[in-house]
Amino acid sequence: MLTKDSKNATREKIHTRIRKKIAGTTERPRLNIFRSVSHIYAQVIDDSKHATVVSASSLEFGKEKDGKKHVTGGNVASAKQVGKTIAERAKAAGIDKVVFDRGGYLYHGRIKALAEAAREAGLQF
């Protein structure tokens, strides 16, 4: 477990409180977000089956530079790209509506960018 005073421990408490109120179903799965310092990850989860339906992350969008893959995922631009990708994959899997789970993070910055990009790409929440 994390220390009592860490930011991530506080976020986990908030996320637990949020998860008491929302759950993904087969008709309307949960769009879960995880944000680290360097990357952002999104999953569409069916909680009734305990299964991830589709996922996307900023790890997939690296740039080739000097023959090496450099990954830049800790910014708003990559969050928008992940949001667009997760929406396209969800639409391909037959999912139009989701429940948004911000993961205990504030709806601001990268979280907001990902959500708005997913909405623009056709997901409803």
C-alpha cells in the first residue's frame, strides 16, 4: 500500500468512491483512464464479464528518431490521439455508449483532452 500522505493514495481513495457509483455493463461498458507521468492509457471494460473489450495507450504512438523509437506520451496531444483511437476501436467492437471513469483524476488537462477526443470520434457519455 502507498503512504498515507501520497497523492496517488488520495487518488485511489477518490477512485474507489467513484467506482461505488458507476459500473460498466455489456450495453454500456466503462471507459477507464489511467495517467502516469509519461503515458496515458484507456480501456473499455465490461464489469459484468470482468473483461477488457478494447484498449489504447500512448505507448502505441512512438516517433522514430535516429533509428530508435522515442515515445512522447505525457502531453495533451497524445491524450487526444489515444481518445480518438479508443473511440474508433470501441465503434469497431459495436460500442456506441460508455460510462466515463476518470480514475480519480480531476477532469482537466490530459483527462479532459482524451474525453473530448473520444466524444468527437463518436463515443457517447
